Amino acid sequence: MSDCLFCRIASGQIPATLLHDDEQCVSFADINPQAPFHALVIPRRHIATLNDLHAADEPLIGHLLRVAAQVAKAGGVAESGWRASFNTNREGGQVVWHVHLHVLGGRQMGWPPG
């Protein structure tokens, strides 16, 4: 989608320092970090929300989670602990309509999240 911010990052139209880059997804630092370490992992293919996933997308979502663990390790937060979070739709906190996995670490996470 030409007007999707994350599609434009994934395609290289908008520059970003990538933490991970493969055929299925990319990862980069969040521009509005909510923790000392805050990265996003996004699929290259546009999927607006988790509600739009199909059974055929299960391997992709598993891949995003595996990449999140790699990004957390590279970011130095794997051993101390980190959080993975998908926000879905407005009340779930989603503000960019492209599935993205938040990887947060570097501080104690509270529960429930705010």
C-alpha cells in the first residue's frame, strides 16, 4: 500500500536503520520508544490488523516472533527480560494500520500494561 508508513519503510522508500532484514520481515527502532529498548518487527506484506490474518499467515507470525527474540538478544535485553506485544485496533492501542510486533526491554515491565 503506497500510503502505509510501514510498507514504505519495508520497501526502502523511507529510510530506517534496520535491526533485521529478510524476505518476510524487517525490524527497526521505534521512533517513540516506550522503554530503553523498543524495536518493531513488521511483515513486508501489508496486513492491516491481527484480525485480518488467515490460517496461511501462521508461519509468518511465528517468524515475526522468532525474529523478535533475535532482535531482543542483539539489543541486549534477552537475558534480563523483554516484552512482545501486538496492538490491535484503536482500543487495543494500534496507531499504524500495518501489523507490527513491539519488542520492549531494558526496564521492569508492569502488569497490567497501561
